Amino acid sequence: MPAYWHLVRLAAAGDLLHNDDTTMRILDLEPPSADGPGPHRTGVFTSGIVSVGEGRRIALFFTGRKHAPLQMCDGLDRNLPGELETILGNCLAHGRRKFVEVVESFPEEVKRVLGDLKKVYKVDDEAKKLSLSDDERLQLHKERSGPVMEALKKWLDEQVEEKLVEPNSGLGQAIAYMRKRWEPLTLFLREPGAPLDNNLCERALKKAILHRRNAMFFKTENGARVGDLYMSLIHTCELNDANPFEYLVGLQRNAADVEAHPELWMPWSYRERLEQLAAS
């Protein structure tokens, strides 16, 4: 589908890539050549990517053995880009979640951490309300969030260095997670446009999870590609306030024009093209 592949090219040129994975299953998955004949695993991953650039958001889904400028993801190794060089940011919400999970056992310590993170998110909300540029937002975070995160880092270090927390406890593991990933978790203090978290992609990945619950699996790798294509188009429409059903109908009814001019049939521009064709 020409419009889809043009969408992929635009996404590849994005300034910021959010990515995350969820499990999926392909029943008739051909084994890798190195495996040879015999039983092989049919469980794979669906990788969700949301590309942000030029004020637009593009959602892409890829199901298979392979997994996702500026990159935002959680701290799992499988989300790292391998040989592709990116400016890596980790999801602050994931770090926060580790503390939320142990709030019943360590209420005071967790309250301290969540209070600091709440201040940072409040600064980010203020930047959005003021419609600050990426550089202006960065400066605001440096002035207001920088001292908060510096104090939090000092507190985290003290808990370990002064042996105030058991390393194998839930709190100790939450602290270790955040300390280990401190640099990518605080990318928003150094890089213009770096987001605080990966919630944008996690919301997008719910599309794949919903599909998995409804269909349970893909039959073939080609079926997975078709499913990924339609999930990508549908969620990109939703991210750009376009009606997915209306958009897909427009692509089908104007297939020849879509093939000739795919760049005019993006979810954010197809209505204008429909009006042009209707007037001609």
C-alpha cells in the first residue's frame, strides 16, 4: 500500500522515536535457517513505534523476531537499538512504578520519591500549557527540575552508601533500577524535546494487546504484516484526529490516485485531497 510505505518513510525521519514491545504469536512461523527442521518457538514480539516530528505523530507496528535521532523506551535490553546510534532516554514513569509497587512496605520512602517526581511532571505540564519551544522547555526544566532531581539522586545514593536499605528488598531494587539508568532517565535535563516517559507508545501498544485478546494469534507471517499495516494506519489516524474508517474507505475508492501521489494521502492531509478531486 503506497500510503503506508510513505508513512514509514516519514516516521523514519522523525526527531523522536518512542518504542516498546508486547508478546504476540504466529502459528505458522518459519524457523530461522540456523535452527533447521523440527520444533521451534512461535512466540514473538510486536514492536510499537511512535515517531514524533514536525508536529505530527505516526504509529507503526512490526511483528516478528526483530525488535525499535532521539529514542524513548523503558530500560529493558531488548528495546535498545543495537548498532543504530540514538540519543537514548528511559521512561521516568517506569522508574516511578517500581516505587509505587512497594508503597505498602515503605510508605515514607516512596512518598519522598513520588513527591519529587510529581514536581518534575508539574514543571512539564506548565511548559505544555505555555506552549514553550523545546529549548525553552529545556531551560525551564534545568532551572526548576534540575535541583529536584539532583536532590533525589543524592538521597538515592545515600540509601545505598550508608546501608539504609537492604539491596534485595523491594525498595532496594527500585533504587537500584533508577540509579543504574539515571543518565537516560534524566535526558530531559540535557536534550531539547526529550520526553519524561514512554506513555505515548505504551498507549499505542494497547492496540496490539487488544488485537491479541480478540484474535489470540496470527496464522502466518504475512497475516502479521497485514495486521501490523492496518493497526499502523488506524492508530496514526487516531493520533492525528482523523476518522480511521473514513480514511481507509478514501484509500480504497481512490487507489489509482493514492498510488500516483501517496504523499497527498496521509491521515492529516487526505481530506484536502478528497476536496481537490471532488472539485476537479
